[in-house]
Amino acid sequence: MTLYEYIAVNNSSGANELLKNYGLRPTRSIDEIISRLKRIVRKYKKIALQDLTTIHPDKELLSSFTTNNISEKDFAYATGRTPGLPEEWVLPIEDGSGLNDEQASKVVEEIRDVKQQMLIDKLNRSKNELDKRIGNSQYGNSPVILLAIGFAVGYMIAKK
């Protein structure tokens, strides 16, 4: 069941009121309410979604997630901070990683080096596999094959 179906089935009068605010006539058809709700969300996006939360049958539940009545001390360990620890002992967190600019730039540089080395290794493996395939082929670098390829390329160039 989609959000639109849930609202249309459980609060069709509220949905009709909302649709009336958007200039649409009320209807008794649940399918029509669903399609109209989808249409206003496609057209008005975030504003329409915010309006849908006001008519949602479980709006009290939704609002309980957006309001915070819990004190900060209940979440003291959630940040990794020990209550009572002096603030000067806590490392400054600028970008969420706990690293200062110099450390972060070193980490980024190491990641770039590793990615570059991985790319070089991948290219080398691909080249080695290709060399093995060509070397192990039945014809290899036969002069007859190379001559045929040369004639084919020459023919294509002369044709243009």
C-alpha cells in the first residue's frame, strides 16, 4: 500500500479538503483521490508532501519523530563523549571524521595513491591476459595474418 492509498482509504475527507485547496473538486472515488494526490505531489513536490503530512492518519506518530523532548544527557554516550570529560580533551571535529585539515589531506592523498596503484595493477593484468591470449592463439603473430590485416585496412582507407 502506497502513501497515497493509505491516506485516501483512511482519511478520504481530509484528502478531499486538501485537493480542494489545490483547486480540484472533491470526489468519492478512492482511485481518483489517489491519482489526484499523486498529481499534486508531482507538480508541487515538497510543499504537497508537507501538506500530506498534515492529513496523514498517523500524523501524531510522524510529529513525534520531528519533535525532541529528550534531554541531551540521555544521549551523552551516543557521540562517544563521556559525561564530565573536560572539553579540552575532546578533539575538534570539523568534517565529521575527527581529522584536522592536514590529516584529512594526507588521508585523501593516500586514497588517491592506492586508487592509482589499483588502476595500474588492473591495466597490467589486462595487458598480461591479452598477451597470453594472443601468444597462445593458434596463429599468433603470423606474417600471413598481419599481411591480410594490412590489405584489409588499406582497402578500407582506399574505399573512402
